Amino acid sequence: MLADLLNHNLLWAAAKTREDPAFFKRLSALQKPEYLWIGCSDSRVPANVITGLEPGEVFVHRNVANLVHRGDLNLLSVLEFAVEALDVEHIIVCGHYGCGGVRAAIDGHRHGIIDHWLQPIRDVADICRHELEELDGEEARHNRLCELSIRAQVDGLSRTPIIKSAWNRGKSLSIHGWVYGLNDGIIRDLNCSHSG
Ligand code: CO
């Protein structure tokens, strides 16, 4: 029920104010997050909740299957603002096992516009065909493709002019690839970080 959401919000705002009377005053004056999160739109992978971050602590961009398309004005605008204006020090690309976008990319069915959006995942699947074929079972192949796609997005980000120019200026900025497990709630670091 929508009314429940608004009621919950009132209780949340009151509780926040009780524990920290200056909380909203401080946040309304300035946001200074240290992290940019690029994650999947999946409702089961909410950035703040699974990392314990409070409002003001993480700048968030989410899309289906956490992809970094070269011409995505939405993502590039978020990225530039996060790097240039907010001065974030860490960018986290967080995908997840069991990602419906990754599944839809290679299930051989026609889904509509989303098929175009998911093309980079098919590209990764093609490039890593041999590695994926060697794995035992559909689930293992799917999980590995989730990881490989995240790594590809981290690589893609590191080659964008926004990131390159930040590194050229000596800015401290790292890009990380993480994967979240829907079935255990645990985030794994894929150890594919880049820093200037
Ligand atoms: Co997903």
C-alpha cells in the first residue's frame, strides 16, 4: 500500500532527527559521498542497504545488468558529476549472480528493446566462449558470465575520457568490480580494480 510507504517515511524521518538533530540540515547543505555505485536495477540489490551506507554516502546509478555503454548520456552524466564535482575516490561496478539481464542476453529469445541494451553481454559471452563452454552446467556458466560482464564494464569505464583525464591530473580514483549473491547476501570482490 502506498500509504504505508509514506507512513514509514514519516517514522523514519522522525527517528533520524531524534538520533541526530542536525542530520537533514547537514545533508541538505552538502553531499560529499566517497563512492559512486553502478549497479543493476534489480530490486533485490539496493546499494545503501547491502553496504550499510547512509543517505549522503553513496552516489548511485543503476540500469539493467549494470552496463557501461559508451554512448549512454545518463551514465556519462552521472560519472562526470561524480568524478568532477563530487570528487568520489571509488567507483564500484556491482553486478549480481542470478541477473535476469544476463540471462535474457543469451537465452536465445526475443525480448524487445532490451535485446539492444544487452548486446555488450553477448559480446562478452562470444569473446569468452571457450572459457564458458568448459564450465559444467548452466548455472556455473551464468554465474561466470555475470562476473565476466562486470569485469568488462570495469575495463570499459577505465577507458572513458572522463576517467582517463582524472587519472592524468593525478586524481586518486579507483574502479572496482564486485558481485553480489542473491542467495546469501554476500558481496565478493572480483579483484579487477583499476587505479590511475
Ligand atoms: Co540484474
